[in-house]
Amino acid sequence: ASKYGPRKGLSILPEIVEQLPDWNFVALGRDWEDFISRSGLRELTNFRYEIFNKRSRNKIFSEAEIFMSLSNLEGGPVPLIEAANLGCKIVSTDTGFARDLFVNDLHGRILSNSPTAEEVIEAIKAVGEMTYVPNDKVKLLTWDRLTSLTLKDHSRIVTKLDLNLGGAK
């Protein structure tokens, strides 16, 4: 669910999609066209590509069973929270805050930062059998709530600094 790039760990994606013909995969992002053409994903009937926007994100995440992130470097990944909030189970590499939010084998599966295709396939199958959906784990992590908390916290800091500076004059 993002812009295509080398850090996304997608070299193993064609093998995963090919080895799981009964699973449907959706790449949601921007600038994937060249990779899809070069990798042969375009020919696989269980793979499709959707251009990322807010409407497509909500629709795809709401319909999906599992959100998979193969990235080897992430600041978040924020789409992990968004997907879980919309009812997806998680298959993610151990990047960003994935391990801080989700418990391995409870909310999904957290993989090494460079998993093999076989490890990802096994994780997808295992997570597919899980009944627990982790949306309660992240339901409070909305942009509005986080922004409000950040602004409130920032406001308190500024007020304290202003008071301290004001008293020092």
C-alpha cells in the first residue's frame, strides 16, 4: 500500500503469488507498473494492481483478510495500522513499529526483515487460519486522535516554556 521502491522487499513477491494460486493478491500503490511488467506478475490471474488513493485504500483494506508488508525499512508502516483498523490480520517484516503494536502469532505474523518466499507463504497460510482480528489493538490510533494528542502535548510544552521564560524576565 505504497509507492514502489527497492526497500519494499518485493523481489520475492512473484514467487509468493505464483505458489499460492488459490489466494488473491492486490498491490495498492503508485509507480508499480514497471515492476509488475518485468516480474511477470501481470500474467498471474490471482494478482491485481490498484492505484493508491483514500477511497481505494479503504475499499481494499475493508475487503482484505491479510495485510502483507515485505519492506526491509519502514518508519511505520502506517498502512499496517490502517489495515488492522479495517479488520486485516497482519503479515509484516519486523520494521518500524510493527513489533511494538502487534504480537506475533496473536495478531498475525512478524517476520525477519529479509524473509524467504517460503517463510512468507507459511506465514500467510498460518495467519489465514487465525480467527482473531487485531482491529481493537489499533482502533485508538487514528490520525485525528494522534494529532490531537500531539497538539495538546505541544501546547503544554509551549505553555511551560512560556511560563518559565516569563518568570525569568
